[in-house]
Amino acid sequence: MDTVIGLYNYWVVIFLMMTGFYIVISRENLIKTVIGLNIFQTSVFLLYITMGKVRGGTAPIMADGFDVYTNPLPSVLILTAIVVGVATTSVALALVVRIREAYETIEEDEIRAQDRA
């Protein structure tokens, strides 16, 4: 039953991953680069959550009548990764603010030109 359309979670992951990657490599604006990294990171979160789900699986509580369990470890790891991602994003944005104060711009090509001069 798992056809190409039935695996829509993976198609969403691929779309988000390629979108984030394109934004990172094509934009010179530092804020847009941070946003692209966040989109890429979200796709990785979705990939891990999708792989961790077992069809027909229940919470790992031992009870009669349940034979298939879902592993909670991927969800726990993703929660930790989300916290680390928020912290990393805040540090990146703080660095962008400091770069803006020092160079009066957040465009990479203008920053490079000022460094060369």
C-alpha cells in the first residue's frame, strides 16, 4: 500500500530540505541564510519523527493485547534538538546584529568588500 503518494512525509522532507539548502547557498543576506538553515533543520526533525513512527504501534507500555510498540527515543531526541536549534538560532541572530553594528550591512558581498578595503 506504500505507493509514491503514500510516502508524502518523505516528499515533504525532500522539499523542505532542498528549499532550505537552496536558500542557504543562493542568498547573500545573513538573515535569509539563518532562515534557510532553520528550514533545513526542520526537515531533518520531520525525517527523524517520520522514521520513528511505527504503523499500528502503541506507547511502550506493557499490556495485554499489544504486540507492536513505537520507540519514544526519536521523539525525545528531536525535542532536545529543537531546544539546541532555538539556542543556535538565537546565537546566529545575535551575531548578525553585531555584524550589522560593525559593518552597517548584513549582505555578505558588502562585508567581504569592506574587509578587502
